[in-house]
Amino acid sequence: LQKKIDDELHEAMKSKNTVRTNALKNVKTKLIEFKTSVDGVKLCVSDEHGDKIVPDVNCISIIKKMVKELSNDIDIFKQNNRADLAEKAQEEMNEISVFIPEQASESDIKTVVDSWMKENGVTSIEKKQMGIVIKYVKSKLSNADGKTVSDIVRNIIG
């Protein structure tokens, strides 16, 4: 994913697409910050040239965080009657959102929860098992939203 972002940044620069270029530069900046952070040093791997590469899982979570921050910024800009800034943030958000895989559907999440219940021979989930079930679902569906998973498991608990 990091390589794809780099390639798309080069293409955006060649085509002089300033919105896309700026958005991808911001992503690249966040990836560099992650690579040099304590967690990043532990989690990054080296490619054949010795360059540090951020794992896709971490790239996606960084981009998700950026999208969430931009969404919050858009709300604030709209409240303060700054449509120009809101539009700019929206354009940037649209450019980087394409790197986030589609979220797992609720039915996919329920299917994985059901399979966990069958594997463990239980007909209901106890509250103390909630964390275990959520970790299981997240390990099976990396594109599952944590809040959605939590809500579904809570509903099953009752």
C-alpha cells in the first residue's frame, strides 16, 4: 500500500493535480512520522533495498484516522461558516478514502461471531467473553469496524 501511495503521488505530481498531490503528501508525512515513532520502528519491515515499509494494516489505520480527523474538521468548518475550508477538507478526504478497503458488512460480522460460537460450543456469549469474541472477529475480518463489531456482540449478549 505504501508503494501504491508513492506511485500515485508521483502520478498526481506529473499531472499537476494539486488537490491529490497535497492529500497524498499529507498521507506520506503521516507514514514517515509513524516509521520514526517508537511503535513504527518495531512494526516496520525492510524491503529489498533496506527501506522501511509500513505494514498495510498500519497504513490503513493511519489513513482511517486521517479521514476521521478530516471529517471532524469539515464539521467544525461548516459550523464556523467556512465553506471554502470545508470543501478543501472534503476534497482531501475523498482523495485518501480510496485507500481504505470497504468495511465488512454486519452480516459478515454476524457470520464470524456465529462461527466462533460454534467452535466454542456455546449458544450465547457472556459479557466476560466479549473481548475475546471481538478479537476473534477482528482477526478474521481485518476490515471490520471495531464499533460495529462491539455493537453486534453487545446485542447478542442482550
